[in-house]
Amino acid sequence: MYSCCLALLAVAGVALHPAPVRYDPETKTGYVAGGEIRKAFGWSAAVLASKAAGIKFDHQFWTDDTYTATCGREVRPVVHHREFGRYDLSDEIAHTGQGDLDFRITGAPTGISGTTSPPQPGDPCPDRPDATITRIRLASTTTGWSLNATSGAVHRRLLTRHTTEPGNSPAPPGQQRESRTSSPIAGI
């Protein structure tokens, strides 16, 4: 009986003290404790109180493909930022019972994204504009996102998640994992 009550108290204690940063990247909602903002920016509670209304949150995301590019006899790594973007997040300031300020992230009203074309045989070699890529192979793909806070011109990353998949995974439809050329000008 005694251990059961301790377990219930432990669960209740965890529920009373939420994690300093909780964020759902699918719904773009979450919670950031004021203490995490103070720590990220090096502020006191008084400075946070004076700047709280100006803090902006955003969700950034990316997909980076890492290739090995053959340039003559050299093989060089090339990181291609295939997809990237940002969602601006809405938030509400909440006052805690301890006199601190916390932030409830309520969604993403706006966002922007972009894509770029991958390196191809015939493109200039990285760090060697006098040579061209003769062979390109996808080595890995990293996808990730981050939750960030900005105050004025100062930007701080609060939370980051990313995964890397090896390049030998199946190619998405319409994308080749490896391509070659024997001519410096591809497709001619």
C-alpha cells in the first residue's frame, strides 16, 4: 500500500512540473518555460518580463542530401540543401503561480519553403572550379527540424531533432541515387 501511494505522488509531482520545452512538430503547438528562455538568452526574470512580448518563435525544417562527387581522381563530399523552410509560430504568454512567464505555442499562421536542384555530372566540382563532376552518388539524407526563439536580432535554438538515412535506401520516385557521365557536359 505504501509503495502504491509513493508511486501516485511521484506521478502527481511529474504532472505538476511540466517539461521545460514541449513541442509537437506536426501540430506546431507546445510549451516553453520562461526559465528556458532566460537560460537561452542569458537573461534575468526581470529582463524576460520586459522583453516577453517581443519574443518570436519559429519552426525551421530541412532535408540535406550528402553526396560523394567524383572530380577526376578525387572524391569530394557535397552537401545539397534539398528542401528548407520556416513556419512562424503564434504564442501566448502565461503567468505561472511562481511569478515567472511561460509561453504556450498555439500554431503556425504562416510559413515559407524552398527546394533546390541536386548536383549533377557536368556541374563544377566543389572547391575546384576548373574541374567538373563526372560521377555523383547519394551517401546519406538527413531530415530535421528545430524550434527557435528570437528577440530582436538574437536567434536561439531551443530544440532540435534530426534523422539520417543511408544513401542505399530506395530512391524517391523520379530521383536517381547515382548518375554518371563520361562527358564534361551532361545530357549532350
